Amino acid sequence: MAANASETKTEFERYLIVADQERFSKALPLIDKILAASPKDELYLSERGRMYMNMDQHKKAIEDCTRALAINPKNFNALRTRSYCYFMERNFVKGLQDTDALLKLTQPDFINMWPRSDHENRARAFDMIGRRDLARKERPLIVLDQMTEQAVLARDNASMAQAITHINKVLAKDPNHLKALAFKGICLNNIADFAGSITCLSQALAQKPACPALLYLRADCYRETKQHDKAIADYNKILALKPRLVLFRYGTHTGRLRDKFSHSDNDCVNIADIYFLRASCYESQKKFDLAIKDYNKVLELDPKEYKTAISLGNTYFNLRRTNDALKMYTRAITINPRYWEAYTLRSHAYEQTGDVEKAAADLSLVIAKNPKDVGVYGLRAFVYKRAKQYQKAIDDFTKMTEAAPTDDEGFHERADCYAKLGDYNRAIKDYDKALKLTGDDKDAIIKARAQVIAKMAKSGSTK
């Protein structure tokens, strides 16, 4: 299971993942604990109602949803759960009343983006009370829901072309179908058709302009196409809405989740992520003060977010605020001592301050834990070379040549170090090895080799 973009999951996010795995008996105590701390929270009440519904405890579900709706009559999660439970309790009138209210409110939300049974439940209820005329009116809507379901299943099976074909059939019958527009927007995003995705999501947002999930998905497309002003505008709208969670489903391969090797659709996108993504847009616009402010907001919301500390450190480093960068890299290492990239970044920052020993020490820590990582030997070798500690550099470049004998770089760089120490014969031998292997650096190596031969002749050295 992939981690959410913001590394620290809230109790509510952990609950959602367990609930999504249909481990309802384990999810219930989690939401109970959350509710104990916030007993009048309408979202938590509706979620516990949903768990009771899934465990066939309909009366308890109705009670929780009724409490949630007393706080917020537009809580569509509570309306959906209570309507189903009323139907199961054969209270068809109340169930239909709830679905009437629900269908006026339904929008893609972070928990259940495409409910697919509302119209089917209504048709059955109408049949049960003898209103077959009203049941017949639901049939075309049921067909659209079923076609949407086929599209969702095709995407789940990684058949994106088939998913889009199914959803296009829905839109051919109803061009304003909210679920279909939103779903097609996600499919097009998944295949990197960002312009097409923006078009679909914008049409959906015209119907539901205050939907954080849709705003997030469109902002992602804007960000990918470097339309940073538009992405920032959508992130601003999300932050103004102050949602508990922005997206739970269908966020994979968007935003900060693009570097996750996962196809799981239960990743959490939260407010900390929105600040991070907005910061990255500000940074692309060179609005560094605003980017730094947003990165710090992420760390305020999620103090364990070590990747944000790295990003902030990189921003400081690029602004030549090296001491601030060092603090951020150190913070990242303190949070996650096994995040080796932080050591290499801090090493570079230490080197910029002239502290070669600390720079080399950080790379030595990485080597101790990853002795087969030849690249880190190379990084440390370059630190030593730039500090004119040529023998130490030679030792590390030798590690490179032993591990990668067909790569010219180690031989070329070691030859330079031998030359600096006046060990001309070894330098020439390494240049010769590099010449047999090299491609792009051939002219540079020939020139360096010629200079060594000239120095050797001038000094009369045979070494």
C-alpha cells in the first residue's frame, strides 16, 4: 500500500484506509475513538453510520446519520447511508425523501466519488410502494450508472481506452452527466491528456464549483502543463473551503503521488499536500518568499514531513541561504535517519561552507549503510578532489573503477588526481584506459594526457 503524499497519516486517514479494505469490524473502533474526541462532528458521525450500515446495524446507522444531519442537513454521506438503511428497514417513504434530498446535493467527494446505486434503490422502492410509473423514470438513469460502473471497472483493470469508450457512451446520452465528466477527466489525466482532462473537469466544476476533489484534479493538470497561475487559483479555492480531506480516491499518479510506484486508489490528499503543491508552483514562478511560507505551513501541519524539509532546504540552498538549508536537511535527517538523499544534500551544503570534513562524513555515513552504492563513493571522491585531498579522492575513485570497470569517469578523474600528485605514469595509464572507454570526453582526456606528458618531460621525471 502506498503512503499518502503527506507522510504522516491522521487517525481519520488511517480509519478511511481500513474501511476501504472492508475491514469494518476493525474500522468501527477507529471511528469510535475519533468520535470520542469530537462527539458532535457531523463527518465522523456520518462515517460511523456508514460502518454500522456495512455491518447491517441499520438502526444504529440511522441514529448516527440523523445526528449528523441535525448538524448539517446537506451532509450527503449521511443522507446516502440513512436512505439505504431506511429502505432496508422497509421505510420506503423516508428512504425516498432522503434520496430526493441526496440527488440535489450529490457531487464527487473524497470518500465515495461515484455512488452507483441511488437510482436503482429508488426504482426498487417505488416498485415496493406500487409506483411503477416513477420506477420506470429511474430506469434510464440506472443504465447511465451501470455504464459508468463499466468504465470504472475498466480503469481498475488498467484498460484506459476501454474506460474512456464506456464513459463517452454515457456522455453521448447526457453531455452534462457529472459523474461521467469527472471520471473522464481522471482517465484523461492518467494518460497525460491534460488539456482534455481540464476541459472535462471544468465542465464538472461548472456544476459543482465548490468541490475540493475536482479542484485538486484540475489544478494537477494545470501544474503539469506549467499553467501555474491557474493551478494556484484552484489551490486557493481548496484552502478557502477548508475541507477535512481533499481526496481519498483516484489521486494516484497526481500531485506528490506521481513518484509512488503504486496503482492503489486509496491514497490520501490532504491540506498539507495542497500547501506543498502551491509552494512548488510559487517556486516555479520564482516567488520564493511565498514558496517558503507554504513549505513552512506544511511543516506546521505535519512536523514529520521530512520531504518538505528537504524541499525547503533546496529552496534555501538555491537562494544561497546555506545555513538555513543545513538546518532543513538536518531536520529531515532527524525525522528520518534512513533517508539517504538528505545526507548527500547536506554534504553538498557543508562543502559550500568550506567544511570538507563534515561534507565527507555525511557521505561516509551513507557508504557505511550502502557499501555497494558506487555513486556515493564518486560523490565523496569529488568532495576530496575539490578540497585538494587527492590521495583520499584516488582511494574513492579506485572503488568506482573496481565496481564499474567499463565506465571512463573513474579512470579519468583518478588520472587527474595522480597528475596533481606528480604521479605521471599512473596518470597516463588511467588516461589511456579512459580513452578506450570514453565517448563525449575524449578530446578533454587527450588534452589532459598531453599536458601530463609535457610536465613529465619538463621535470625530467620518470615517475
